[in-house]
Amino acid sequence: MVIAIDGPAASGKGTLARRLAVHYGLPHLDTGLLYRAVAMALIDEDRSLADPDAAASAARTLDAGSLDDPRLRDRQMGEAASIVSAVPAVRAALLDWQRRFAGAPGGAVLDGRDIGTVVCPDAPVKLFITASAEERARRRHRELGGRGEAAAYEAVLDDIRRRDARDAGRDAAPLVVAADAVVIDTTALDADSAFRAATDIIDGRRAGAGQEQ
């Protein structure tokens, strides 16, 4: 059972994906960490984020162990990841990595921007998690404050809107809703409500698949 979860920044998809993975006993991959790790490698080597050759090389030699680095959760790293993720060669280099993870025995939960459209187009369950830009900015602002990172709400909202525009407007695997995805708007939902909505959808799909067999 592959569960593909897409959505914009701070929509709640990561929190939901981790909870679903535990609930169904599946491995989880936050694919955004892959792009953050590529960006971090470039920054550590003092290379330009706008250098497509350097970015592609960093993606091809990505060390899975670097995904545990706490720096990947920094606000600046998220912005940097949005830049390198627009490089087609980077996305191509990481595609097989993600598909191998999705091919784990029993399935997996993956969340990102193009899981249901590019990485796992045949996933039996596709969810698109969204929320208003203002609500997403409030969530990210609270998250940053909880980690001791000072940031004005207006600046966070500007970051959210820039990332939305970049993710939706890029040529390589833009952020779009897969034709067969179920959209869950979490603007007015807490984490528990979003989880219940998602499990209702997933359990319904599993029951339907069992009846077809």
C-alpha cells in the first residue's frame, strides 16, 4: 500500500504522513528532506544554489545519513530547497531514490510536491493536503517560535507565497493536484480531524480494493 501525499509548504502534510505511517505500520519518507539535503551540501561546499551542474552532482551523491541533520529543518534551508528543487537534473537524480523507497515490501508513505503525479503515479491512495496561505504562515510561525527561531509573521507569509509560486510555476514536476487525488483542506482542521479524514479515505480505498479481489 503506497500512500502518496502532496501539498504546499506548512499545509500539515508532513505531520499527517508521519502519523499515517505509524498507524499503518509503514515506512515514511519526507521527500522534501532530500531537496533540503542537496541544498545543504551546496551551502556547505560554498557552491551556488543556482548552479545546475553542482546541484545535480550533489543530488547524485546524496548521503542518506545526512537526512538526520537538524539543520535541514531551518527556515533558510526550506527556501534553499525550493530553489534547487526547480532544477530538472536534481529531480531526475532523486526520482529513482524515491521510487526505490516506495517499493518497500508492504508499501510506504511518501509526502512531497510531486508524489502522486510523478514519483508514484500508480499509488492506490493519493491525498492532496492544503490550507490557506495565511493559516500555513501562522503554523510555520508558531513552529519556528517553538524552535527559538525569531521571524516576523509577515516575513513567513511572504516566504510561503514565494515558495507556492515557485513550486507551482516550475517546469519540472510542478505542484498540482493529481487527477485521482482526494483534496483535504486543513485550514479549519486540527491534526486529529485531518488524521480522521485521511484514514476514512484510506480505509475506504483498502476496502474497495479487497472487494475487487
